Amino acid sequence: MITKPATITQIAKQLGISPSTVSRALHDHPSISLPTRERVKQTAAELDYEPNERAILFQKGKTFTIGVILPELAESFFSSALSKIEDCAYKKNYTILLSQSHDDEEREKQLVEKMKSHKVDGLLISVAKTTSNFDHFKLLDRYNIPVVFFDRIPPLQDIHFVACNIETGSIAAVDYLLKRGHRSIGLINGPITLLASGQRKEGYIRALQKNRLKFDPSLIVNCDLTAEGTRAALENLVSNKRRPTAIVTFNDYVSAFAIKHTKNLESDSVKNLEFVSYANTPMINFMENGPVASVEQFPEIQAQRAIDVLFDLMSNEQRDKQAFYKVTVESELVENKRS
């Protein structure tokens, strides 16, 4: 038979003292004599009393809980980031409340509301790719819940964020393909609502300009990052008059979708397309004819910096509310030795 845990009232009744005296004794209040404190603690142990952690935290005005909203844990980037976040939180005696938006804006809005209801002390967010209205994040500011965005950053000014230097990564990707002899290079980009998509485009254009090559906007195609969206983007590029001989893709998954689809196309030149992607996930090492290189975005470093910023915000309530952390992690192009 399962018995209910003992309460302060039961301890008080057994000892013939008031519940408030029991409570103060359990907290070693100096107004309670040492013998009484010892009697109370002994009785509490005999009755298997456990303190109500929620009530204690409520009194402190903290839950020691950090909310984390990620797009997709199935993506190794986010699972690696989460592992680092959880490890850092554990060392500081914090618990993680994890949710996935599954790249759905409405779901993301509901999750933000739930995080507020659970009274998390702070929140780490990587924005859903479909999110175009960011008003739900302003709700957290009104409730004084500090938020740090990482990797996928909303196009807002007054926010704390940690992100990889996407633009320099894009420049490195295009430079690498130019050195391999390519002169017509396409870009399968992400949704235009993502700040990272704009940064990829800017880096792509800068790399062409730096090498005195004409920018052709028809060689950039945005997609929703799904297999079907990638297929449509690839077919758009290969039907272009200036059909590219190499393509930079938004991430490794888009490269994988595109490479798989090239096998369904008849042209040998399409089958010989070279790809450079982003994320440098382990999957590219197991792909047949995978991308020739990938831009490393260092998920663990981004996660470490993001939670460090959040801890600072949570512990420093007197901080300047008009000052914002804007942390950039340098990217790095990594060649795929198997390609």
C-alpha cells in the first residue's frame, strides 16, 4: 500500500508543537532551541518527511528551471546543442524544460506561453523556420523572463543572441568552389524569414564580388528545407540558362536531399554537381558522393555561450536593460575527405 508523504502538520501533532515551530526547526531558525530542532528532525526522519521543493522555490521566487525551445531534435546540430545545455544546467543545479516547435510557428507561440506559465527562470530559443511574426517573444519581456536566442535568430534589434558567423562561412564556401574551378555556383537557401538565409545570401554575393564575378540572382533559390522543397529548388537551378556546376546549400540535410534527387535526373552534368553545405554533421561522412565540404557551426560552443549569457542575465537583475549580448562564433570550412 502506498502511503502519502508525511507533512509538517503531522510532525507538529506528534510532537505537540505548532506547525510554524516545526517549519522553523527544519530550517535551523535560531529562535528555536537546539534540542527542539533535533527532536523535530529526528521525528521528520522517522516519518520519512520530504520538504516540498516547489513551495521552497516559490518562497525564493525561483524555479531553478530553464526552458529550451528547439526546432527539431532529430537534427544532430540541435541534439548536440541540447546535450551541452543540459550538462551546463546540471552543474548549476538547474533543470531543463525541453520543447520542440517542429518548425511550426503556431506551436512555437503556444510553447512560449507554456514556458511562461511554468515560470521558467530563463529561456533559450532557436526560432522555427516558419516563424514570420515575433510578437510572442515580447510577452516574455513583459514578464521579466530573460531570453537568449541561438543559431536561428529572429530579425529583431533588442535581443540577446549567440550565433555563428554565417556570412564568412558563405564566403569560404564560395571561395572553395571557385578554387576547384567552378564559375557558375548556385545557392539553395532557406526561407527568406530566417536571418541566416539573408546572411548566407550576403556572403555568397560578397564572395562573387571579391572575385570579380557577376552576381546572377536567378542562381539563388529559397526553399522550405524539406525534401520536396529542395527537389523543386534543385530543378529550378538545373533548368537555368547558366546551369550551375556547383551548389552551396543551406545545410547538410538540404545537400542530402539534393544529392539524392540528382540520381533521378537524366543529365550526366547534373549527376556531377558538387555541393558545399552547412553544419558539418556526422551524416556527411556516411553519404555516398556527399558534399565536398561543409561549414562547421559549432553547436556545443554556441550552446555553451548561450547558456552562459542566460546565467548572467538571470543572476544580474540590476543589469542595464538597454544593453544586449550579441555573441558571434566564427565558422570554419571543413573538407569532406571521403568525397
